[in-house]
Amino acid sequence: MNNIPFNKPYFTGKEINFISETFNNKKIAGDGDFTKKCHSFFEKKYGFKKVLLTTSCTDALEMAAILFDIKEGDEVIMPSYTFVSTANPFVLRGAKIIFCDSQECSPNMDTSSIEKLITQKTKVIIPVHYAGIACNMEEIMVLANKYNLFVVEDAAQCIDSYYKEKPIGSIGHLAAFSFHETKNIISGEGGMLVVNDPQFIERAEIIREKGTNRSQFFRGEIDKYGWVDVGSSYLPSDMIAAFLYAQCLSLDDIQKKRVEIWNSYYDQLKILEENQLLKLPYLPNFASNNGHIFYIVCKDLNERTELIKELKNNHISAVFHYLSLHKSEYYLNKHDGRDLPNTDKFTNCLLRLPLFYELDNESIKQICDVILNFYTSKK
Ligand SMILES: *Cc1c(COP(=O)(O)O)cnc(C)c1O
């Protein structure tokens, strides 16, 4: 039997040609031709007002924290069931993180419990669209408007996913995407900041270019550039953009394939959900599915540990996901002490199955059979 890894990055074949072009042009710093091509690709395809490639999603979120002028003592509301990168950029600027519990039916934040977490100090809400499945953005934006808060969407997992008819990442004031090797389209490391609120466009360019107005200079809008604000270096080399552009050209093909795999898992495993043996991903009717993660929710930690072992015995690598941030070594004693029972449930019970472009039908069936047998033998 074949070993089935959890992830296998997909290369379209064009990456190396595009990277060679940057060599030939002797242009490998940031904001070269391929960066511009990526920017207009995403702006056209998804109608994003302004896109800026960054060195990672984490860095795009750092830019957001600077753009929102986050200061010591500001409060930021986000789910606890997320990656450290949702929190760190804000913690670095002195913010206190107020964790919101997940929904009972999904790892996404329970929007109905956000309002009671808002205080005079609240500045930002960060929805994380887990597995590329949208949070209830309408409810979040109503609260943001009512209390004058900013919203940055952690859309790391969300390329090509939608909330109603709007692309994820087009609704918050800002949004951050990731092109890390584990995401749907990749550049090894990499990300992008989407700026939907025009008040942030000019400053975003400056922060990304070490606090200088070099972008305006390159466009010929000013005749010299200098230090005008705080900032850092958040722009990737054009070699990275060249890799990403190859992936962009195959985006529709990659997405079609991933969604097919996701649907195939869903169809083969839904009998187990019907018999109440496990839970499958919950897709609200306002959310599309971009095939980023296929997960199941086991009954408890023990069952999940046994199932991981059983899959491993069959040469299949399946992995759990986040350890709740409110219980992390770093944040435990900074958290306000509230219990977050749904977050804990997903920390203990959620299991991700292999999902990558080259996963074939035979392997999917092999994985599902192990899971089906595991649950039928338990009954
Ligand atoms: C992958 C991921 C990130 C981090 O992305 P990088 O590009 O590696 O910085 C942040 N948040 C979420 C929810 C992620 O899945």
C-alpha cells in the first residue's frame, strides 16, 4: 500500500520558466513585473480595490496592525481556535487579545457572542474563515459600524472562496491571504494584503516600503523619496511573485480539483454523520467551499487519537489542527479566564484528512474505507 502524506505541494510546471525570466531581466527585487502581474490578477479576478503582495500572511497582518495604529492596551477580538499569526502582529504592538469562542457547529467565531466582548478599548475584530468557509460577515460589519471598529479578515485559507456573492477578503477594511506551501495556491512563503478601505491605500504602500514613499516615486508621482512614516520591509522578491504568478494561471484548475476531492470525502463519509458517529464540515448557506481543508469532528480526544493511529497503521497521515491560543503557554496567564468550550472541542476533536492536488480517487477511497471500518467496528 502507498504512503499517503497529509500534504504535497503542487507545482504547475511554469514556475521555473517565470523565475528564469526574472534572472534574464536581472530584476529580482520587489515590485517587478511579476509582482505587478499578480496584483492585477487578484484585483481583476476578485474586484479587490488594492492588492499588495507581502512576504507572508503574518506580515500582511502586521501591516494591518500598523495601519490601525494599534497601541498598548487596545483590545482586539478574534477566535482562539486559530494560528498564532492572527494574534502575534497585534500583541507585538501591545494589544490585549480578547478571545471569542467558536460556534458549536464550526470552528468559526460565534458572531452572536462578539457584542458582549466589546469595550471602550476595543479597536479591531478579526474574523478567521476556517477552512476557507466564511464567517457571518454581515453580522460582523454591523457591529464594526455600530461601535466604530476596524475589521481585518484573516483570509489565509480563503483564496477563491465567497461570502454570498462577495469574495472573501473583499468585505473587511483589510484582509490578509497566505501563499504558504500548505495553502491552495503557493509560493513557498508569501502572502498579500487586500486594502478595501481607500483611506489605507497610500499608507499601506509606505509601510510596506520601510516607511518611505518609494512606490509613489517609482510611479513618477513625486521627484524624490524619503522617510515619511514607520514601516518595515514587507515586499517579496519578484522571484517569489514569478512562482506565484504561475500558480495564479492554474488557479481555476487547482480549485476545481480540490473541491472535487473535498466533495468526494463528503459523499463517502456522510453516512457516518447520518448515523451520528462523527461531524462533517458545516457549510452555512451564505458560504462557498474552496476545498482548502477537509476535516471531521470526532466524539472526543480519545477517539481522535485512536483514529489517527488507525490511519497511520494504514500509512495515511491525518493531523489535528490548532491548540487553542487562550490555553497556550504564552497567553494562558494573559487571557481573562473565560471558558471557551467550543474552542476546546475543536482543539481536541477536529481531524484533517489529506487534501492535495495529486490525491487520486483510489487514495481517497482507501482513506474513507479506513474511517468507515473504524466506526463500524466500534458500533
Ligand atoms: C497559514 C495561516 C496563517 C499564516 O500564514 P503565513 O503566510 O505562513 O504567515 C495565518 N492565519 C491562518 C488562519 C493560517 O491558516
